[in-house]
Amino acid sequence: MADIVRLVDRLRQREERRAVRPRTFRDRLNPLEMRTDEELYARYRFRRPTLLFIVHLVADSITHPTRRSQSLPPLIQVLVFLRFLATGAFHQLIGDAIHISKATAGRCIRRVADVLVRLRGDFIKFPTGQAADNTKRAFHAIAGMPQVLGCIDGTFVRISTPRENEPDYVNRKGFHSLNVQMVCNNNFIITNCVARWPGSCHDSRVFRESQLCHDFENDLYSGFLLGDSGYPCRRYLMTPYNHTNDIRHRERFNGALCRTRVVIEQTFGILKRRFSCLSIGLRTNPNRACKYIVACAILHNIGILRQDIVSETVDDLVVQGPDVLEHNHLNENGFGIRENMARNLFS
């Protein structure tokens, strides 16, 4: 009799273990209805009209084709992604805040980033035609630098230790990163972004291998870029004099170039303040980090175009100094153009 009771107990315990835990459905409230514009900005780095604009951009591509399993609506997916960019937090923490799993949060982040990157050509465009003329006039009004189409520089974005080619990603400051090249206009809008090079790559090499450099080499653009002393001086890329030798027109040229080129440093400051993940670092592999960086650049431009700007000031910037110049890539023709410009315009 006792054996039969024990057998029944074991069978009952086995059935209990096999029993499927009942599914629970949580009410995911709409944050747009619960918070003010400033509260939304503090959490997602955009205000209500811009949030709705972003959702409209990606909704068709991230909407689940069926309503089975209570799939997440596009709005919630976008907010999860923006929360990740704004904080750089772990997926687990972001998921807990909105009552979704860590895996679901990760899928939302990757899905929205992939869709935004496909829209890159619509929001990151180098100026041509009338837009180029307007850009030149705006830059000239800053400090008298003529024919400027943009300011160029690179910035480091920290990433997790890669599994492949790990030494290549160690930059000159000693941590793993990507070296991200950006060009901006006078309104802090990013007009070119290259986010695929390891941190050990020199700024001049990143530019030399970029499509933008090839376009300038082939005379597709008429004008100059302004860079720091980490770049070679070329006929389409003006850099400051390393040694002015107390010559007045060279010193004035350097001053005008620096006052104009500070726009790219301010752009980096605005970008990294809006999206803290770029300051803290991206805990992911290089390929995925590249997509997140480009997505941040796209969203940065959207915010400026829609006048949804960062409220903090950008005066206290930490300027990233240039690398040592690779002298074997200098272009003597650029030196001549620079000297003529300095003599004729800044004497």
C-alpha cells in the first residue's frame, strides 16, 4: 500500500513539473500620454512631435505582420531603442523598465537600428548645389574662411573587447574603440559619417580611404574641408600651420580656421550629450556598434532639422587632440593654396 502511495506522489509531482506556467499579459502604458515634453526629452532625448515623426519613419518596417502573441507596437519598440541610446544601459535594465524580457529589448534595439541605417541617404547628405552655396556663405560669416563646405574630424567611441583582431581596436589612449570620422556644416548637421574603422587607425587614413576623399579627388565638389593638424594639407583640405614663425598672416589664418573648425567639436559634444551610449561606450561587437553610431548620427540630424535641440550648452567641450601627422601623405599643392589664401585674405 505504501509503495502505491509513493508511486502516486511521484506521478503527481511529475505532472506538476510538466505543467506549463500560465502566460501573463502586462498592460504596457503609452508613455506619450503620461509625460510632458520635457519628461519625454529627459528619458528619450526627443520631445513628443519628433518621437511621433521617428515612429512614422520606421513603423512600416518594424510592425509585426500578425497580432498574435501580443507583439510590441512600433512606438514601444522605438522608445526602447531611444532609451538604450540615451542611457547606454544594459538590455536587462531597459526591458525591466517597460516589462519586457532582455531578449525582446535586444531584438527591438537591433531591429530599429537596422531600419534607421537604411534611411541614411535621406538624412546624411553632403551639400551640393544651392545647399553648398548656403553652407559656404554661413561658414564665411564665422571668421572669413572662404569656400568651406564642412569641418572634418574623428572621435573615439568605446566598444567592448572584440573577439577578432583585438589589437587593432586599441587606440592611442589605450582602450578599445572605433575611430569615427564625421563632417558637419555650420548648423551642426552631420553631412558625412564613416564609422567602420578600428581605433588604431589614423585620422588621415580614415579620410584617405573614404568615398568623400575620392569624390574630392575627382573634383565632384568645389570647395574646402577644414581639419586639424592630424590631417594632410591638400588642395581641398585646409589645415593650420604647425609653425607660424610669428608671421602675421599665418597666425591670423590659424585663428580663423580654428574659430571655424570648432563647429565639429561642438557637434561631437551635442551628439554625445544627446546619446550617452557614445560617451559611456557600446557593449557590443564592432559591426553592431557601427550601426548604432550611424543611427545616432541620423537621429541627431532629425533633431536639429525639426528644431528639437539639446538644451544643455556646449561650451565646456573636451577637444580630442590630433594624432601625429603621417608626413608621407602630404600634398605640396595644398601648402601652396593655403599660403596664397593666408596672404591674400589674412594679411
